[in-house]
Amino acid sequence: MPAPPFRVQDGTVRIYRLFDVADAIDLARAEALAAEPKSRFRLEGPRTRSAVEIPQPPLHLRLGAREAPFDAGPRRVEVRVHLFDYGVASLLLELPIPPGTSLEDLLPLSEELLDRPTPGLDALARRGAEELVQALRPSMERARSWEGLETYTVFFVRSFDRPVSPRELLADAPLARLLLGERDPTPLSVSERADVLKHHFSYLESDLAVVDWNSAFVLEPSGSTDVPDLLEFATAHLLELRYYDALLDRELRRIYDEVEATGARGLLTRRYGRLLRQTAALLLELSEMVERLENAVKFVGDFYLARLYQAAVRRFRLPAWQETVLRKQRLLADVNRMLSDAADTRRGELLEITIIALIAWEILYALWRR
């Protein structure tokens, strides 16, 4: 006998769009500049008050309700923003789930959000980010508009229309298809379903979190947003690594082109000196970025949230992205060192030639006087 449908009584779809808008943001000044309502973001819930340490809590701003385009027609979403001190603006579009909606009914929306491009939602979020940058520009260091963005979707359920256990959801609910945006009536393979559901966590017998690389399902009867907030932190971390990976690609290409264009003679020009200073500044910026990301969230006792966060970090492949950025950073440092050594060698050669020329002049001058 098939399991009865799992109908959501109270829940939302949290649609995240994250943008890199600046090198850094002075959150205190941004808070002073921001219009009401505003508040400092803080993870809520008794399990996290003393167990999660956020040295620089993001600034939380509400942008109000807006019309968002969906395949089924425009829907009103509540728009919020989290500003991170390392220059990321995370826009949250929160879409209410109508009471009585089954998880099967959410599959078309899941496919729209996870399996297809969403230019309308992306444009809506980008406009919100641009408005924010214009209003808070004085608080931002080197504000910019990078074309890249990061997306994440959380199906957040506070209650179903009947008591449901995590074990029942994992066994009978279409969670894997929901997190993949898969509507094909053919069942998923056993291995694919197991891969999607293997990162599942429960603290109590009444809550559940299933974390995938681009989406998550969270059942939290208390209404605490600890898990979505931590997933947002991990996504912001990924965005910054992607931004600096692209930046390093551009800078390394530019350095090679400039060195090739100037040649050996360019080693002593002002243009080359500027290139060395710019490379050194970029290395310093990268070091600061890595330090900020590593210190963004610290766990001092909550092993449940720590396990969940580390699973998200692995699922997002953050170690691989970070190693790629660090490898390119080391390459940039090597290039900077080689160019500096080449310039020193060239200067040494020029100095030697100058000394030899002076000695020769002294000899010739002495002979000429005699």
C-alpha cells in the first residue's frame, strides 16, 4: 500500500541568490546608512547561542515584498538581504508554500529552480543587489558588479498535516527527486538516490536536514533557521572562492601579456614597477580573503551543527575550490618572485656595465691627458 502524500502545513521555499559586490564592507557604517527596518543577523535557537561564534555577523536587511516571475505566473516573495563583511550580498527570496501542498506538488517548482536557468529571478535579485550597492556605497571598499552569482534553494518545512518522522520521510517521501528537480516518472537509480540522501542529519526525532550540492530539505518544527543560515554561509564561501579563482585567471593572463609586450627592456620601466606593485597588492588581498573566510564561522561545542556544516563544505567541494585558489596564489607568488629576481639581475648587469664604462673612461681620460 503506497504511503499517503506528505502535505506541507507550514513552510516556505528559500531561494538564495548571492553576489560579490565589493572587496569588503564596513557593516557598522552600512547599518548606519541602511533604511529601516534593519538588524544584526544572529543564529537563533538554544543550541547555537553559545556553540556558534560569528566574529563579524552579517547585516540583515529587509527589502519587503516583491513580485517574482515563475512558470506558473508571478508570485509575491519576501526579499531579505544578508551583507557579509568580505563583500558578499546574499538575497533571499522567500516563497510561502500554500497549506496542503504535497511534496509531489513541489516537483514542478523544484525543476524550474534547480534544473533550468532562472533569468527572471536572477535579474530580480541582481536589481536588489544593485539598489543596495547604490545606497550603501560609502560603506563599501571598491564596490563592483561581477557578472557571476551563486544560487541555492532550501525547502523549509515547519510542519506537515500529520506527524511525520525523519525515518518515514527518508524512506517514502520524494526527497531525492525534490532536491534534484527531477520530474521524470521513471524512478531514480538506487545509487543516485542514496548519493542525494546520504548527507542527512537529525538532532531530535522530529527534525531532519538533507543537504545536497545545490539544494536542501529542512524539517524544523521549532522554526529555527540555523541550518539554512549555515548553508548560506557555506554558499557565500563558495562564491568568494569562485570570484578569486576567476580574478587570478585574469591577473595571471594580464601579467603574461604585459611581460611579453615589454620584453627584457621593460624590466626597468615604470610600467613594470607598477606591475610588481599590483601583483604584491593582489597577494595581500588574497591572504586577507582566505583569513576572513576561515574565521567566518567557528564552532565551540555544537557537534551536530558542526557535522552538518562540514558535510555542506564537502558537498559544495569547497576544499577543492580553495586548493585551486591557493595553487594559483602560489603560482602568482612564484611569478612575482621570478620577475623581481629578473629585474634585480637586470639592474645588477646595468650597474656592472656602468662601472666598467666609468673605469674605461678614467683610463682613457688619463691617457688622453698624458
